[in-house]
Amino acid sequence: MSWLTSVRNALSFVVPAKKDTPDNLWHKCKGCGTMTFVKELEENLHVCPHCDHHDRIGPILRFSYVFDEGSYTIIPLPKVPDDPLKFRDTKRYVDRIKAARAATSEGDALINARGTIHGHKAVVGVQDFAFMGGSMGLAVGEAFVRGVENAIEDNCPYIIFTAAGGARMQEGILSLMQMPRATVAIAMLHDAGLPYIVVLTDPTTGGVTASYAMLGDVQIAEPGALIGFAGQRVIEQTIREKLPEGFQRAEYLLEHGMLDMVKHRKDLRETLASVIDYLCAKKAA
């Protein structure tokens, strides 16, 4: 046995093998670039403890942060055609859908659940940007309507957490038709005397902003969330002017009257409970 082999064998007892070292121990913040322990980030609700950057999160995490512990149940997704237009670009649309489902373990970009928030009944819908950019297609439109119907059935508010790049281009006009459908669903909720609350998260853009994301009785946003219709560069090229710093960010929109409040993720459950309590007490009165 050579001296090199002896040293290597000795070190193997001290230095763990690479396969035993977690590859997800650290998280690099997209806001400030600081490395943070994943466990510390999870304990802080996926908000950077250094710069307060709010990471994008999926429906299951969102439900666990908003609902009372153990109180919520997922509402099954409605069945819609996966590829109504038989669309194909560099890939078949059905293949993109399959890849998104495999990556997120979700049926589509909007998931609903019913439960309680500080004891108040609520139906909550969460869009997941990880599922094809949270884009709005038949499934999202149908899920939104189903969420509203469940809220009416339970006689409680419907709360939507938006996160989307807009309409889903692979479904063409069928995607755009979900904008008026969602508007009619909100009118049904109002006819029943129930609140519609919107929480805008990063990013909320395109056709979603042009429809149900801006129709809330109360408009809340997470800090730093990008909110707008067209992108900043497109607007600047169109009007040939430089836009203000922070344009389309939650704080700027709050300052200019497009939002009612901007709330930290750790304060959202308490805020939603207070809003529900006020609006539903007003209805009862």
C-alpha cells in the first residue's frame, strides 16, 4: 500500500464523502446575494433575514403560512382539455404541461383550498409562478370560478394570491376568455354579499393584472412585488421616456393609490383575519 493510499484512507474517516454532503444546505438570496442556511430561510417563511427579499413560494407552503394549522383541505382541480388548440412550437404544448406537472407536483398554475384563518372560514387560491410562469389558461380560469363557487357555498370570502406572467399563449383566445369569466365570477361573489380579497405577489403581470388581480375589495401586496401589465422596457420604448425608479414595485403602487397596503409575509395571516373580520362583521350588521 502506497503512502498516498494510506493518507486517502485516513482522510475518508474525517472528511465525509461528497454524496453525504447536502447540496441544498445554502440558499443564495436573489435580492442581496447573501448566502443563508436553508433551514434559517424556511424558519423565516422564505424571506431573506438580511434584506427582507420575499422569495416566490408555491401553494402548499402558502396554505401552511396563511391557514390555521391543520385546518385546510385542497379543492380538487376541475377537468379541462389539456391541449384544446393542439398547439406546438419548439415543443408540443402537452409535453410542456407534463414537464410542469412533474416539476411542481401540481395539476396546473392555480390551486384552491378551504380552511380557517384565525377561526374565520375562507377559500384561498394560490397561483404558482413555477408552473409555466403562473400563466392563465382554461385550467386557471376554471379553477378561479370553482374557487368563487366554493366560497359562495361556504358563505365566506375568496382570497387570491396572484403570481403570473399573464395569459397562456398556447391556448390563444381561449386563454383571453378567462379574463371576462373571472370578472363575472367576482360579480357573483359580490351578489352573494361576500368579500373578494387580492394579495399580489412577485410577479403579477399581463392579463392577470388586467382582470382579477386588480378587482379586489381590498388590494394587498408583498414587499417588493413586481406588479404591472406590460414590462418596463416595453413601456419606455413606447412612450420614449425613462420611468421612475421602482416603477411597478409594490411600494411605488401603494404610494400612488393602486394598493391598499403592503404587508410582510409574517404579518399576512393576521392582516387577512382582520380584514375578514371587518368585512364579514359589516355584512352581518
